[in-house]
Amino acid sequence: ALDTLLVHESIAPQFIPQVVEMLSKSGVSFRLDKKALSHVKDPSCKPAEEGDWDTEWMSLILGIKVVKNINQAIEHIRLHSRGHSDGIL
């Protein structure tokens, strides 16, 4: 299961709407940070709350956050990881 998708800001405007469109067809709902939310207008997308990044949803919910670079992505993972099964793609 994937709980959080970190997206580089250079591809966010094109990539995030595609992810939402494809996955919402399968019943996925989303928690997006402000930057990610600015790229979509879909009722399955809700603003992420701080605690959302620490949640293992165990359901069809995906958090999406826009990051500036790999360092910001790694910092996000360090802050919110439980340290047992995280992966970076």
C-alpha cells in the first residue's frame, strides 16, 4: 500500500491531475498539501492536515505532497516515517 506520494514541483501541474484522474476511478480519495491541491479540482481531494502525513491509511486514501528537491523529500520521509517499510521511487 502507498500512503504518500511525493511529487517534484517541476512535474506537479501535469502529473498530479493524471494521478487523481486515474486512481479516483478505482475509488481512491486524496489528502493533498496546498501546492498539490492547487493543481486539481476534484471532490475526492481534500486538504491534508499535519497528522495525515503520519497516518498509515490501510484504505484507499493517498496523500500527495509537492517537494522542491530530493532533500526536501528525504526530510519529509525522516519526519513522518515509521522506519520500517518506506520506499523512494
